[in-house]
Amino acid sequence: MLKAGNIDFFKYRFLFFGVSFLLMMAFVGGAVYRYKTRGSVFTYSVDFTGGTEVRLSFSGAEKISGERVEQILAKNGIDGATTRDFANGEVLVRVRGFENDSRGLSQRIQEYVEAEVSGTKVSILQTDSVGAAVGDELRHNSTKAVILVLLIMLLYIALRFWSFSFAMGAIVALFHDVIAILTLVIWLDLEISLNIIAAILFILGYSINDTIVVFSRIREHFSSHEKGNALAIANKSINETLRRTILTSVATALTVVALLFGAGVLRLLAMALLMGIVFGTYSSIYIATPTMLLLNRGKKSTGS
């Protein structure tokens, strides 16, 4: 029986299961759509593909599109360049192949566009250059890093609680959080970059920390042989840790919000982090705990 003032988190659990199901469908639908329209689910930044990237902004009466920039560059001998338009009018130019003098390349692009479009001033916002071999190595290392983190966290939870049900509850929640971030990446058509990988690793650490706090309190009540069914005990444990969860989430979110006032790359990172904080908190309550209870089969013990 819930005490006065306690929140019944599991009263609408099936509604939130539906929200998570829709999230999964959004991920699958977005992945299928991207694959059919451009042949790949994700777009990778120059960090992983290799090449040279130049991000440009324009000031002038005429709006410059990425297609126009490609035509100008081809006319001036830079073939095979691809571009990406942003809503704020900026254009990202990617040139295949590593350029030792990436700054010189960006300045040439700037001069070519300004010469072709009179009255337009081109500003260089960012320049990156990565060799193909380095990019390929970064992509493999980033993938291994995420998988290794998940395995280490699974092992830690299993040893920390000595329970298969607790471990699987945590790992399912972590996969849920990763899918949430990747859904954002797909539908906002963001590039997979080192910043996005960093955001995923940050969220995994944040989410597992919140889950461990909740699970620790649940295990304490299970071990004390407290009266009540497992669902009621889990609900009580979440209420007891709710203040800590809210304070941690708000404090972290306030720090991340400051990044929204940074440059474009920082804003994208902040968006991913904020979404991860929301879903990391949500998953510890509505994904990790129900999964643990399901696998625990109602036993009030730390064993599976």
C-alpha cells in the first residue's frame, strides 16, 4: 500500500511501454527510410570517413545553396565535392581525400565562391581534415568502445547485485537510451561524429548511475524481507530516491543547457545530451525496473 504523498509510478506503466514502443518504431522506420533514400542509415562525419570538411556561412542578398557551391567548385577544378545545407543558411563542404593544407583549401573555396557570386561575403566557420586510414580506425575504435562499455557495465551490475535479472534490467535500459539518441540522429539527419559518440558514452554512464541508485534501494528492501509485493516495493524505492534523481538531472541539464549557446557543433552535442538525460532518467524507472521485476518473477531476493 502506498503512503500519502507517494507517486504510483507504475499506475500508467503500460502507457509508457507504448511510448518506448513508438520510439523503437520511429528508429526502425527512420532507419529504413534513410537506407532506401540514400543507401545508408547514418551519415558519418569526416572524423570517420576521411577527407576535408569546410563549414561556410554567407552574408549577402543572394542565398547560396550547397548545389551552387558544388557547381562553383567543379568549375574551378575541385571535383567530387559534396555539400550539406543547414536551416540557418550555412553549408558544409566535404572534399574527398586528405588535404595537408586544409586551411589553404578552405581559403580557396572561399575565394572561388566570392568570385562567382558578387556581393556575397563567405565566412569560414570550421575546417577539419582527416586521412582515410585514420578515419576508418576511429570508426572501428568508437564502435568497439561503445560495445566494450556495455559489456563492462553488464559485468559490473551482475557482480554488484549478483543477479541476472538486475543486470539484464540495466542493460536493456542502456540499449533503450542508445536507441533514443540514434533516433534523434536519424530524424534530425545529424552526422555520426566523435561528439555524438562522446554523447552516447556520457549518457550510458549517466543512465547506469541512476539505475544503480534505484536498484540498490530495491535490493535493500528485498533483503529486509519487507512485506508487500515486488511491484509495490520497487515503487517505494523509486519514491525514496526520487529527490536525488530530480536534483541530479536538473543540475546536469543546467550545465548542458549552457552548451546550447555555443557553436553549431556544441549545440548538436547539447541536444543529444539533453535527450539522453531525459531518457536516462525515464529508462531507469520505466525500462530497467520493470524488466528486472519481470525476470525476477516477483521473488523478493537479489537472485534471479
